[in-house]
Amino acid sequence: MSVTKAPAEVPAVTKTPAASRPHPRRPRKTKAGWNLLGLLLFVVVGFPVYWMLNTAFKPAKDAIDPDPHFFPSTFTLENFRRALDIADFWGPVGRSLVVSAVVVVIGIAVGLLAALAISRFAFRGRKIVIVGILAVQMVPLVAMIIPVFLLLNDLGQYDKLTGLIITYLTFILPFTVWTLRGFIVNIPKELEEAAQVDGCTPTGAFLRVVFPLLAPGMVATSVYGFIQAWNEYLYALMLMSQQNQTATVWLSNFITKNGTEYAPMMAGSTMMAVPIVILFLIVQRKMAAGLTAGAVKG
């Protein structure tokens, strides 16, 4: 009698779900390539700043040397002394600080209210307002010099800081409204509704819920507006006399009939950059949070 052996049991193969499979690591060559690209971008962007500092601290004769050196052989502070002596420095810087600060405060206050109305309330002509804000930003600033000059002259605001502030608000405020609208849209409306259910008024819900979440975006927008107002040159040159010139126009004093004094000009530019650097160091954390959270949608 023959005995038939039962076939051996084949162990079941357990399949790993695709979602739980480990992802292949990114090749090191790809990561190194991105790092190299970032380093190259940093060099391209940072080289003008380095060259400004390099020229500011080198002797004046080396600044016009046809064979430039990437590293100064001698450091000197004579260019800064010359920059302070060639014309009044603190007056233009003070006027620029006043104009930039007032523009930022008014721009953020008005822009926040406008952005809140556009993003939270439905009203007739809302889309037209949004399109108008974008259209205003497309108009070249140089095309508005003559109309702005005539308007300020009729209003008695020519060669006055108030007239310059009003002018700066015309091209900084639209960007402020559009940027803050993007931040407000990213904040869920349900948070305000939940706060109102708990007993908050609409104003209280905004101040206690929305405003803290909006703070990084307001800081980022404020820094942009400050830099725009601080660095503006064309309108400050056309609308202000030499007695009331701002810091950017002050730099033109280094262009004389004997030529351009490049080393003192770079020293003056370095001193002008100090307020921006200090402002950025103070708000860098809020600035980074605002830039990463400010994706525009809706």
C-alpha cells in the first residue's frame, strides 16, 4: 500500500503596504547640488554688499584703482569722516526716519482695515476694488511724477514732509492692503465665530483671536514698507529742496564737478544701511514667521 505524502505548506508571503514602505533616501548628489546652488545665490546677492563695505573701509585712492583688490590691504575710517563733513548727514537721516516711520504706521493702520473689509465682508464692487488695487501697482512710478507735483503744489504740500508722506502712501498702501488680505484669508473664519459663541463681540474676537495670528504678517509688511520709503529716491529728489532732502538724495552730494567720490559715497551708504539692519535684527523672528505664513490664496 503506497503512502501519499501531503505537499509541504508554503509559507505565506506578507506584503508590505505601499504606504508603509520606507522611501528611498534622496541621493547625496542632489542634496549637494541644491546646497551649491544656494551658496552661489548667496554669493551673487551678497557680493554687492561686501564690495560696498570693502570700498568704505579702504583708502580713497584704492577705490578708483583700475586693478581692484577683493581684500583691502589697509583699513581706514577717513571715508566716514569725509562723508560726515561733505554735507549734513543727521538732518537727512532724521527726515527719512520720520517719513518712513509715519508711512509704516499709517499704511498698516489703514491697510489692515481695508484688508479686513475686503477679506471678511461681502459688498457691492468688492471684486472691482481688488482689481483696482492690482492695477494701481502696475502703473510706473515715473509716470505719476508730473501729476503728483501739480497736485501737491495746488495743495501747498510741495517741499514738505507731509506731502512726501502722502506720496509714498499712494504706492505703498496698495501693496500693504493686498499682502495683509492674504494673511487674513489664511486665518479660518471659524476661529472668530467660536470666540463670538463664547461671548466675544466681533471686535473682541478680532483683537483676541485674529490680531495675534496676524502679527507676523503685519511685521513682514511693515518692514517692506519701511524699506521702500527709506530707499525711495525719485520722488524725494523731485518734491523736496536741498534744505529738506532725505538720506537717499543726500548721497548725490558725493557727485561733484571734479568727479564722484566713490569711497565716501560707499561709507555714506554703509551708514544709511545701519537703521535697516537694526530693524531687521529686532524683528527677524516675526519676519521669518510672516514670510512663511503669508501664502496668498482666495
